[in-house]
Amino acid sequence: MKKSIALSFLCLCTVVFVLTSCSKPKEDSAASDAPVSLSVYMQMDLANPQSAYWPETVAAFEKKYPNIKLEFEYVNGEAFHDKFQIMAASGDIPDVFTTYAGARSGYVLDRGMVKDLRPYLTEDLKNQYNPAVWAPQGPNGEIYIISQNLAVCTVVYVNPKLQKQLGLTTPKTLDEMIAQVPAIRAAGLTPLAFANKGQWQAQSLLLSMLTDRMAGTAWFDKAMVGTAKFSDRQFVDAINIIKTMTDSKLFPPGVNQMEGTASWGEFIADKAVYLLDAGWRISALKNAAKPEDYAQYQLMAFPAVAGEVTHGSSAATTGESFGMNAKLTGAKADAAWKFISFMSGKEACEILTKYGTMTTYKLDLSKFDIDQLTKQYVELINNQSMGYVIDAKMDSEGVNSVLNPGIQAVMIGQKTPSQLADEYEAWVSANDSHRKR
């Protein structure tokens, strides 16, 4: 009898030991120390001053996880998306990659190719970020990406030195800005630097904000599901403002063939009085401009527009983020999660903040020497309502095939705002997933 009890006790201890061992996090096991390689496909130009934070961030990751080998491929601009779409069409994508919420990266997000990260997320981790990070990214509440930064898509940067030379004051309305065009053009300068070669810029950075100004988020919510329409007057008026800006010669010649680097390059070269860009451009300006020039730059919300129903708003969504290949399992998936959580976590976000980008991670900003332009940006964010970015809300195919090229066509006079609005509404009505729910 005693022997039987002892044997039972021994078996029970063995089971407890096995269960306890199995419940330990995988990173504590010896297997987690085995080398793991991850292919990382990134939209980045390492020669761009805006990328100055990245080598320091990678070095910090490699110090913490020496067993994870990162095999990078860097591609910049539209070439990044062109190549990634080819990868997605073949079904063979990298282990980890930069991606965006919504339509901009719909070619992978809408195909079930990106792993849902919800199993990795705890409430404690989620509470360390701006709540906007956790807005649903898939039809069933999936979270595919964690973003380091909130992309405020419309900011007007100002060069006070050029304003003073030309006797100009900062315009409070778009009409006032347009009224400055003759004087700025007469001086051989560009009034408002902007680039739209990729076509998405006029939609994400301009039309999204103007739609919120002219219609508001409540209207957009209705238009998504069909109780309002994208052919409504509000949306037509928003598109028409872009046409008015183009016809008024606010933009540089060849705006639809201009890359973003050329646009903000004009601004830091004192060839443009104003720059229309996103909030994430601050770090590039800081690293590329002369220190004395950067020190006097200012920024503001897009000026007031006649007939707007939402005053002073911008449009915002989560910024560039990392996603994980949905096929990853085991050690590969564990390593990919370590990479994603590190790159969006405290240490990496502190490095990013040091280089001038405000992050979604809740940091104590009193620890950082934040420059005057970044302080203005923080104040702008805190005092500005945010509308939707169209390509983060609507299905990617309609945005990329109808709306984006259609805005460019409106700018060069090949379509009217009403024609584009009708065409986009027709596509959404027949195809967009929000209308089919």
C-alpha cells in the first residue's frame, strides 16, 4: 500500500513538473537561444535624413536579441509598394515588413497574409499606447500592426524668413493664402510646396482633411454604409477645393510628377514659402535643414476653408508600422513578435522621439530636449480634431484604382469634381465591403 502511494505521488510530481515546464514562456527555454533569421522588407531610404534614427534602433535590438539575425531589404517610395504587390500576388512575402492601416497596404492586409496580433496583446501592454493604436484593422476586429506613431496627415509648414522678405503674414484662410500667390510667384518662389507623383498624397494628405472640413466624420460614417453618398455635395465641394488650389497656382509646376523629397527639398532650400506635408516630416526637416533655418520654422493647421463645417481639423491614422507574415509559426513567429514589440516599444520609441518624431507609446516627454517645431506639433495635435484618412477606411481597390488617379485627373482638368465623385460612389456602391455588410 505504501509502495502504491509513493508511486502515485511520484507520478503526480512528474506530471506537475511537466505541466509547469510546458507553461514557461518559450523565450526561457534553451531553444529560444538558437539562432533565428528573419527577412525584413522595409520602406526606407537610409540616405534620407529622416532615417537617421534607424541604425541606432537596429543596434539596440541586436544587443538585446543577439540570436535573431535580421536580413534587411530596403526599398523606397512607390517602388516599395510596386514590389510588395508582386510579392503578395505570388503568395511569397517576407517574414516581417513595413505596412500601413487600410487601403495603402490593402494588397496584403485584405488577403489574409498578415498575422492577427491579438493573441500576443495584453491589457497592460495596450494601456501603454495611445488608444488610437487599437482601432480594429480587420473585419472581425483583427489587429495586424502596432504603430510607433500617429500619422497626422495635414500640416502646413511655414518659412517666416521668406514671409518677412516678401512682406507676408501667415494666412488664416485658404483665400488669404491664394491671395499671396502673385507676390510669391513674382519673387520666383513656390507658394505651397507639395508632391503628388504617388497619387495617394492628394487623397491622404489633402482630400481626407478637406472631406472632414466640409462634411465631418458623421457624414463619412454614413457614406461608408450607403446612407449618404460620395456623390453628395459635401464630397464634391472637397474635391473642388483641390481643383481651385491647382488652378490658383499654389502648387509647384509639375506637382503630379514630383516626389516628396523634391517637395520638402524646395522648402528647406528657401524656394517655397509654405510646405503641405504630414506631421512625420518634422524629423526630415530637422536633419536636412540648416540649424538656423530649422530654428525659425513654424507650423500650423491647414487654413480655414469657406463653407467648412468642421473647423481646424486634420485627418489622422496610425503611421508606418510592422506586420508579420501570417504563415510564421514556432520560433520564427516568436522572433517576429520580439522584433515588432521592440520596434513599437519603449526603447525604440525613446530613440525615435530623440530624433524628433512623436510616438504612440506613452513616454514622459519631460526627459527629452524637444525642439520648438516639435513642441508646436504636439500643441497642434492636442488642440486639433482628427477626421478620417480615406485610404485607411475604404477598400483599397476603389481608392487606388478610382479615387487616387481621379484626383490627379481633376487637377489637370481631365475630369470635373462631380464626375470623380460620381465614379467613386458608383465603385463603392457596387464593390466596397462596407456597403455589403
